[in-house]
Amino acid sequence: MLTALLLIVVILLLLAVTLLMRGKQRFSPMEFYARGKELGFTVNESNLIRRISALTGIPDPTNVYWSIHDLDACIAAFTRKFKYDGTERDRENLKFMDKLYEFRKKLEFEQPKYRAGIGTTRAIKINQRIRVLIEGIGVFSSTVIDTNERYLVISYPVGGRLPPNFQWKGMRVSVYLWRQDDAGYVFDTYVLEDLRIRNIPVLQLGHSESLLRTQKRKSLRLKAATGAYLYLLKRLEGAYEKPERVPGLKCIVQDLSEDGAAVIIGGKAKVGLLVKLQLFMGDDQIVLSGTVRSAEYNIEKNQATLHLEAVKPSPRMRNVIRSHVYNIGGASSATADGPELDDSVFSV
């Protein structure tokens, strides 16, 4: 009985001490350092976060471990400090910033919009790009242009060559799509009708309640409309982040992440090409090298959208890209000045 009473007293005393240490700012060093350790930050790194939080006006540094807004303010302050000190390329500082950005990504993807997913094709929105696979024939690109309770209306699929006397109506197809801020999905369905609406050829696809959620997004992408240059490479090894001194093929970056990019070029391109992408966002020069994993050709515009899978960037380049993706300190410049689109063909 006496032991239990002493235990309760000790617990109450610890609680009282914690509340007193919080004071008006509601700050608990015990909670702060425990949370930092849980997230993988060392004591020295937690001390840095605590000091920079005070300088940025964050009353409780523990908020940095829970709030995206406060974490962004903290990252921006560290970026300014390291640039001012001339230590932004120091190995330890790069490693520390990489750890902060990894945690930033973790907080981002814990938001409900990235975790919910969809379970029916009735949740697919208009303008969603899709790929239509016909077994034994090929893969075709299309766009959802309307949807209702009975069916999806998609633009006429374009891509490969269809066999003679081919008919879409009644055909069983597999549909692939990438839902923004979510993941990839695939489902099987049938073409209900092949018709024209306002003299535009379209297909009606039956809805499905059996969507398979495939690859989830691994990094956040920055939507952009930025001029850039693209260069052909013979190999990816070597100085893949070394800036080129002469202009390359003019292109437009549609989106950008630490894992790759989507760019628009004039003409066609082959899957499997090794390329280097070079652009400016604000004062930052970004260079990524990688492989063209897919290419969607628009016949009417004579343009192709290339999806590049990048070689893992160096810590410095990765942090620069992340600063724009997360718009740390207003870093994003998605409409930065750059070259207009070239009309050249990029298929060699």
C-alpha cells in the first residue's frame, strides 16, 4: 500500500515539474527530446532545431515535429543560415538537411488525401489521363472527358495500329491510371459504345467496383510550366549532374520531383533513352539525369510527353529540388524563365 502511494506521489511530482517547465509556452524539454529521438534526430540535432525554432518565433519547438507549417519555417531558417555561413555544402549540414526533408516528406504523406484512395471508377474525375490495354494488340492513350452513374466517356484511344475490321464496341479492356496525389490503379471493363458526340469520336466504358491500387507515390511532385534543356547521354555513370555549357533540345517541364520529371518535347521520342535535364528555378540550377520510361505522343500537336526516371540525385541536388517542391521559404518558381518548346524530333 505504501509503495503504491509513493509511486503515485512520484508520478504527480513528475507531472507537476513538466507543467512548470512548460510555463506559458507549453514547452516540455522531456517531450521534445523524446520525440526527436523517436524520429531519429540526435541530441545535437534536436538542440539545433530548438535554437532555430526560437529564432523563427515558434513558441514550442515540439511543434516542429508535428506541424508542416512550423517544420517548413524551420527548414527555411536552416537554409538561410547555412547559405549565410557558406556551409550549405558541408557534409554534416547536407546530411542534417536531408534528414529534415525526409521527415518533411513523411509528414506530407501522412495527410488523409494521400491515404484514402478510391474503390470505384465513379470517383474518377474528368480530364484524368488513362491507358487502355487490349490484350494481344497494344496499349493506347486516352482521357476521361465525362462520367455519370452508368459509364465513363473517354476520348478515342490513340497509340498503336489496330487490326483490320477492328471494333471497339464489346471489347474487353484493361485500364491503367495514375491518380494525382494518390497512387496508380488498374481495372478491367468492357467498351459499351463506340459513337460520336458533337461529331467527336468517343468510347463509353462500363464502371467497375474492383479497382486494384498499385504503386503509391514515393515523392511529391511540383507542377510546373518551366522552360528547360534536354541532352542525350551515352551512359548515366559519371558527371550526371555537371551542367552543360551549350543549349540542348528545348523542352517544357510539366512536373518535377527528386525521383524524376515529366517534360514535353517537339516530335517523338523512344522509350529507354538516356537523357540529362537542365533548368533554372529562381537562382537554383537543377540538373537531373535518367531514363525515359514512357512517352505519350500527341499527333495533332506533334509533341511527346516524356516521363523520366532519375538517377538518385546527390544530397545537395536532392535538397535543392525539395526546397522548390515544398516551396520552402517561397523557393518555388514553377513558371521560371526558360526556352520555348523546340519542334525537333528526339527519336535517335
